[in-house]
Amino acid sequence: MPDDDWTSVAVYSERVAAEAILAILAGEGIPCYIASDAYLPGLGSAFAVRVPAHLLGGARALVAEGEVSDSDLADLAMRAPPEGPAES
């Protein structure tokens, strides 16, 4: 895809995080793609989610809604499991 009039809405160090945001944006009808610094598959360290420049404001709002902070993830991980019947 050409980079003319496209801009990065967010950059992630892991591809899976970029793919999650990509799914949110695409689900809302915002054209998007991931640009990576990977020269070989699996060796990337920066994954930029790119959107058309004129949709940047809306894309930023969706990204902000879709992100979970590291402290939120830690809090969720430390919670006791819900009570209920044990699964077998």
C-alpha cells in the first residue's frame, strides 16, 4: 500500500497488539494496515498501525478506547477466580 496520505495512529513492539487494534479499526470501517520494520518474518520490533490521514482523529479515539494499560492487566491477573462450579 502506498504511504501517501497515510499516517501512524499507534506503534507497538509486538505484532499481536497491532493486529488487535487493526481489528478494532477495521471493524469500525476505518481502512488500515500494519507497517513493520521486519526484514524477515518474525524479526520485527516495531509494528505501526497506519490509517488515512483524514481519519486520524477518529482512529485515535478508537485506539484509546481499545487499549488496556499494563497496570490494568496486572490487576486482572491478580484477581481471585470467580466462584462457581469447577470445570472438569
